[in-house]
Amino acid sequence: MPEPAFQFLLQHDGQPFYPSRCYIIADPTVKDRNQWTLQLEPPQDPAWVYQLDDIKGWMLHDSNAVRQIIYDRKDPRTPYRNLQRDEVFREYLRKLLERLPPDCQHRRKYALMPSIADDKTRTRYRDAVEAAIPGITVMPEPEMVAEYFRLLQRNLELEAGKNNVLLVVDVGASTANMTLILSRRDRTIVDLDSTGAQRDLRLRALRGDSVSHAGRWVDLRLAEVLGVPVSDLALREIEKAKVRSSLSGETISFKAPSANGQLTIDRDTLVSVSGELWNELRPLFERLCERLYDNQNSSEAAKRKSQERLKELGVNAPTDAHRLIDTILLAGGTSLLPGFEDAMMGTLFPDGHRAKVLRVGGSFAIAAAAGGLAHILHNYDPPRLREPHAPPSDVFAAPLESTLPYPLLLGVKQFADREQQFAVLDPNDPFVDDGGRRPIDSLPAMAKGSQPKMRLVPGLAAGVSARQGRQFRAMRVRQSPGKMELEWDPSRERAKIHSQQVDGTDYLWIDAYKLRRRQEPALDPFDGPLDPGVLAVDAADDVILDLGMSKIVAVTANRGWIAAEELERVMRDGLDSDTHRSAATAERKVASEATSLDVHERSAPQRISDESASEASLPTGMSSDDMPDGGVVAKGNDGIVRDNLKPVEVQATATAIGLPPPGDTRHEKDDRFDWGERVTDSEFSHALASLRKTVKEAEPHLNFDDIVVALLALAVRPIVLLAGPPGCGKSTLVRLIARVLGKKGGETFHEVAVQAHWENDAVLFDSGGLLHPLLDKNTLSHLILFDEFNLTRPEYYLSRLFHALDGGHGAIAKEQKIAPCRVFGTLNIDDSSRPPSPKVLDRCFLLELSQVSWNAEAPTGLSNLASIPALPGLPMVSIGGASTDGRVDDVLNALHVAVHEHELRHDLLPSRRVLSDIKALLSLHHSLDLQGKGLLERDDLVDRLVASRILVKLSGAFDQLQPALDALEKVVEGAEELPRTRRRLKLARQQARLGFISPWQ
């Protein structure tokens, strides 16, 4: 039989998860308070490190958005670092994404999120996840652990003839939440609409708040009981002792920083604290019971249908609603503490009624991720999780589905601006369960009499087909500011926009239930023999991430089989470290196969003891200017306190030419002559953020997005072409970038006015030539501007420079090299110049600029930027992380199919060089956190890449290009976030009557 289909992509010491801690590393010789790096593995003896264990708790519950780590509290001028919560979390998620196997990087990704009632916290958490992992879909976590029991364990038994109620209690390390799930008499899953009528195939989830009374709360309470001053180090020791005592039942002795003598934690202490913990959670449960009772009595019809059941169980008031609960799914590591379940059951059911309890405990993250994957597979049409050769059971056949599979977005376009999208309904919003009307607060003000265009669409993860046909419609604002309301009907799953100030909103509605099924038949369905109780799995391009406090789980599906027993073995025995398969599966291998494997055992690294370490107090006389208050000490080599470390190999420092650390895939590594100054992602992105502030204040008319894209392009490709109408600021942009990179005119910045009569490069490199300084053993990096780049053929005067920069390692002649340099060319397409050849375009990065707005203030000149601070260099380039995008993949796939099916010219397809550039740009955007820091929208970058690196090749007779044009138009239909792409395709369609398509006309 083939291997189990569920593949766990992250592992640690043979376990199917990765610890959720991370390490912040800084250089104390650098004074910049924002300069730090993050890594997942413990570093080996760094000068300054801070271990962060509670990043999820920090995101969800800590009101302090900034943490400060301090190098030496005894020094009034000591270095310190500001750790911005959201920025650290995004970097942490990016590092996790980069650990996924390369063949899984492109797959659709889903993240599980706990129930969070607070709008701001939920939105901040979701935004951080979406910015760090482009295209990800966030799904509610409690329902997915229910799916684990229902679809995989198959022991979520629903009693026939009754409306069953399931309670999911998730008490983890940083969060605690509860969710009630209702089921139907005939053993399917249902929703209850506003009239009490029951509907098939729907889930009704009543969510509790996410609260901080969880494992972290227990640690803080234990510190209080033990009389230990609270610190990260002390809480970490308490956490370890708590877990050991909980698992063994024995009294555990340990030491903690700032504590006098030995401390002990025993079972009785844990039982006592567990009782206190449940008492803190009890109000949350009581609120849920009130909602459950109201649900059963929401209308006369609901009362009639519930009357018999309520009477049978003696439910006469909200205080009796607990009797409706049939099954409790007890999840989360903290729920395993001695005494917790007894305290919970004694409080929930004081009258003797007992519900069935299903436990998943510390394996909750694994179960939730596996349940989430089963949920996704089961909701393909046809399903990719199947009972082969047998009719499905009642429970297995009924989809357990969230009320809303994707967020709903309101797209708004005012004037000729790009579409702005505003999330009006999120799947994790409690409003999804309750429904009703509420104002949309995030909309921009709209002037009276204006006619903005709007549309209501699902989130990007819903796919192209779900967004097709949802075009913009013009509205009319009768009264400013144009307020709107969202009406959501959870029973009909219908969203509608209303407004008394804007006409035309009748068009803004959507039926969300149509978004549920992904209609993609499996390319290679599994049809092999299976044992009884085993499920067939067809491979799917989906990865489920459970971002827990203590562990991170990532799981995907290959073609094969899965069974509850296999998942139990994974949770119990772990994974084979080399193959990512379960240990039980590895034992079943044939002996000859086993001996051929090169298995490397991984011993558990020893932790460095810091039992004698103690936190130093702030020195007297230190001012707030010298050092911030409330910092966290991190120990360096000079004895300052730091967190416990695990020794591993330290990543090599980048060299002067910008090579990435070991393990990274360098973009075109060693294939061309490189730019000299390369800096780390953190250094570049923070410098870029400071630059944006300076530029916006000095020259508000400049489009900073063009500056960012140009810098990214220079980091990836040695020659960048700027195309646009006359007077749009092409040369001005290059001069600005020269200043930004610290280049001086006549020394390291060279402006070359191209002449129409040039037929070779003698005017550039002969003695006294315009670029002769590059040959004088010059090690400085240079920037060159060729103004009117295509006034003559670039092949005439740039052939040697092209070769030197793109594969020739800087050599323009035998034993003659030029200094490291980058090139800009301004591109004019008019009667006096020739369009660049496909060969030239392939070797250059094309950046298209728009004409300056007619109402721009002071649209020319750089007089205010004379003292602009220079960037430290260009960023290092590697391909990894989010180096793909679904929209780019869709365009490439459509073009590839059209070319091969209709036997079109193969030069319409992008070259290896272009594909490499696209991956590098997307990866660079991801690693620099440009989306999270608001420096460049990923949509904008994707739009530019598709339009300027892929579609620019659409040239030739229309009848030869029509199949490709038809396919491309179909795939970008409704993709209003790609205006440049749609504009280029529209231009090509308009040229059809001429019989010839050109990207330049």
C-alpha cells in the first residue's frame, strides 16, 4: 500500500510540528534602534539575543505594541531595540513560510485562527497573517478540530432524532475560546435561520470570546503563588516545571531567576490553579449558554420545534441550557492540567447530567490542522477525501462548513484611481453568526455628486472563477460622506449593501453559499486497494497552517490514503526525520529499502544553564533619552542576562558582494557582474521607510511606488528601462535614485545622452570616452543613465556592456573589467526612435511610468532633495518564501496552454531569465515586508510584472495572437487589482481592427 497521504511539512526532533519560539538577534555595535534580525533556530553564542516565546499571546492580548530589549542596563548609553509587535510577527511568519519544502511554496495556503471577538485585534491579526503570507485564507479553528473528530476519527457520534449540540473548549498556551456547534436530527449538520427553520449542510457556530485566561495565565498565577518576581526567564522555568508535574503527577523542584532557593510545583497546586482557571472561564461559558437558549427560542417556529427537546431535558431558562450539550471536544495543552476537566464538568453539570468528552489535549494543533485539511479536501467537487467503493455514511456525507468561506470585499474606484478594497465581512467575525445590519466604517469620504464605481467580491483566495463577472457599476453620491451599511443574512448567506446617501447600491449583493465548492476534479485520483476504515485521498495543492502558541503545524495532501490510526501514531510516535513520514510507516518498509536510506539521528541539544543569572536594575540618573523604560534585558558575552540558548551553526554573514546566507537560493548566483553594496533586508526596509517619509514631505507629487519598484528592479536586473510619455519624469526618477544611492554626478553617476548616429561603443569606452572612468581600476559602484536609450539600436553601442553585466562577470574585453555598475535607460516610442527588440527587452527590466497628474503641485524638479539621506545599498536577492503568486501562475498557465494548443510562436512565452526575475522580485517584496510596512502593495508589483515582463511580448499579426489574447482576457476578468495588465490587453484588443498588435502603439 502507498504511503499515508497527509504530509507534515514542519518537524522538530522527529515531531510533526515546529516550536513556536523565535530569537531576536542584534549587533550591539549598531546604534539604530530598529536594526534586528529574527531566526527560528537558537543562535550560537551571539553578542545579543532575546528569546521570544509568547508571540501569539503578544499579538492577541498584550496592549503594549512595542517591546524594548536592552543590552546593558548598567550603561546609561547602552544600545536598545524597539520591537514592533506586528513587524516581528510578520517576520516570524515569513521565516516559517521559508521552511516549507520548495515544492509546497506555490500551494494554496490556509491559516487557522482562534475565535476573536474584538474587532481591532481580529483585524490586526488577520492583516498581519495576510501581509506575511500572500494569498492566504484564514479559517476558524474550532470548527476544524470538530472536522478532525468527524471526518478522520469518525467518533463524533450524533444521536439520531435529536438536535445535537457540540461544545469545543480550546484552552491553549495563549488563548482560550469556546464554540457551540449545532447538528440536525437526521445526523447532518445544519444552520438555524431567523425563523427557526432548519437547513441542510450548514454549520451554525456560536463563538465565545478569545480570552487570555490560558496557559500563560496559569504561569503568572503560579509565579504569584510561589512568590517569584515575574520575568520571561522565570515564567519559562515555571512553564517547564508545570508541564513535567502535569505529565508525571510528581512534585517537581526547580530554580527560577530572582527566586530564593528551590521552588516546587506539585499536583495539588496544579489542581487548585486549574479550578481558578475554570472559574475565570465560566462567564464565557455562561454567555454562550445564553446565546444557545436564545437560539432555541428565537421565534415561535423555533420554540415549537425545540419544545419537546427542551421539556425532555428540563431547560426552562438560560441557566439550564448546558443540558442541551451532548458532546464536549476538549482541546489545548492547558486542558490537560490535573483538575481542569473535573472543575469544568463539576461546574457545567452540577445536576448530574454528563456530556460525552472527546480529548485531543496537547495534540490539538495537529488535530486542528489535519481536520482543516480534511475539510478542504472534502469540499472539493468531486471530493478528494473519499470512502472508496462504499456508500458514504450520513455524517461523512454532510459537509461541516463555516458560515462564510471567504471574506467579502467592497471594491471602490474614484476618478481614475486604482481599486481600493475594504473588508466588509470577515469569516472570523462574530457578526457572521448573528447577522443583521451594521455601518461600514472604513470607507473613504465621497464628494456629493461624484460617481464612484463599486463592486462586492469575495477575497482573492476564492479564485478567479468566483470573481469573474463581478464588474464595477457606477454609483451616485447624493450626500457626502456617502455612508453605507452591510446587511448580512446568515441563514440565506446573502450580503447586501444599503445606503441612504448613495444611489445604485442595489447592485452590491452576493450569495456567499455559491463560493463553497472548489470545482476541480483530481488529475490523478487514488483508486488503489484500501483496508476497512481507511479513506482515499487525492492530491491537492493546499497547505494548512495552525499557528499555535507552543507549536506550528503545516500539513498537505499527497495521493494515497489516511486513517485515524495513522494520525494517532503520528501524534504518539512522531515522524521519521528524513522522510517526514510517520515512524510507524517507516517500520513497515522492506528491509532492503530501509538499509538504503541514509538516516541521520538528531540528538537533543543541551541548553546552556543560566541559573545564576539575575536581572540588573536600571542605573540611577538614566534619562528617558538615554534609554527607554520598561525594556527587557538580553544577555551578551559580557555577562548581561540573556535567554537560554541551544547551540546550532550560525548562518554565515553576507559578503561584501551581497551573497545570501547558506541555504538561500541566490538569484542568478555568480552568473553576472554584481553591484557592490548589498545590505540586509531589515537594514534596507527600514531605510526605505525613512526615505518615504523624507520624499513625501519634500516632493509630495512623486510616486513613491515607482521609486520602490525601480530599486527592487536594480537589485535583480543590471539594466532597467523606464518607459512612459514625454515629461512623465523618467530622467527625474533616475536622478532621484542616484541621490538615494549616494551617487555623485561625474564621479559615480553618469548621464549619457544617446545619439542617433552611434554604431559602436567607442564614444563610451575609448580613451576619453563618456564611461572611461569605469575602466580605471575603480572599485566603487556606479550608476549610468542612458537618456533616450533607443534613439539608435542599443545592440550597436551596448553589446559589450550587456555581456559584461549579464553573464560576462564584468569583462568588456579580454582581461579588462569595468567597475560594478547598474544602468537605467529612458525609453521613448515615437517617430524618431525604434521599439527595443525582444532580445533587449528580455535582458532588461521594463518599468512603465504614468503621466504626471494634471492637478499635481510642483510637478518638476528635485530642489528639496539636495540633502536626502542615502540608502546603505541594495538588498540581497534570493528566491524563496513567497516567490510565486496565483495570479502570475494563472496568466503563465493560460499563455502556455494557448501557445501549445494553437501552435503559436513560442517566443510569446517568457524566457528562463524573465521567470527568474519574476520569482526574485516577488521573493524580495516578501522578505523586505513591503506589504506590511505599507511601502508597496503586492497587487501593484504583480500587476507591473505581468504587464511589463510577460504581456510586453504580445506583438505580431492579430490572427496569430487571438487565441492567446482570448485566454489571457478570460483569466484576468474581474481582476480589477491589475489595472496595467487589463489596460495592456485592452490596447491589444483595440488594435485588432488594424490587424497587427504592438505593445507600444
